[in-house]
Amino acid sequence: MKLIRYFFQKRMVIILFLIFILINLFTKNYKHYCINKTVGWAFDITEFSLLIFLFSFYSFLFVYGIFALSKKETNLTISIGHAIIISVSAALLDNNNNGFLMIFNCISIIVFLLNMFKSLKTHKKLNKQTVHNS
């Protein structure tokens, strides 16, 4: 239990790297996303949810990495839920159901923001308690 608590509270970035490795191993993620495709006046948004997933996933890695370097703890239950939501989103990458992927992307971003808010709020509480105790 201590190991799970340690990874999900202090080293969430390692969990995300493991999910990233699993995405690259088991999905057909090497697709062409039509970024350099000439489309004239129209813009192809069929792969838009995949691009949002990748952008948000790299943002999560960056922010959780900053939290790990600054030795701040995240909320355990929200972090576990966020890892599960990201894993489900990663499983939906191979399916052609972009609607569900977009829904899980939105939920993932909301849970991520909630996790950051809660962890910064508890960090401020701990700082105030240590100031009052000294």
C-alpha cells in the first residue's frame, strides 16, 4: 500500500510514462494525422480528439513532472482515478469512436485540474500549519 501511495501521490509522472509506453506498444499509434495535408478551404477535424489527447497527455506529463521535482503530493484517490481515465482514453485510441474519446479527454482534463487544485490547496494548508506551529 505504501508503494502505491508513493507512486500515485509523489511520482504520478512515472505512472504516466508507463501508460505512454503501453500506448506505444499496444496501439497502432503510428498513423498519419493529416497535419500537413492540403485541404483548401476546409479543415479535416476527424482526428481532432486524437490531437487533444496527445496535447493533454504531454501537458499532464509536464505538470506532474514539475510536481515530482518540487516534491509536492497529489491527492491519492483523484490521481488513481486520473490514471484510470487516461488508460481508458488510451484504449479508445485504436477505435474509430472519436466521440467517446473526446468525452474521456474532457473528463481527464477536468479531473487533472481538480487534482492540481486540491494538491495546491492542501500544500498551502500544510505551509500555514508549519508557520503557526513554529
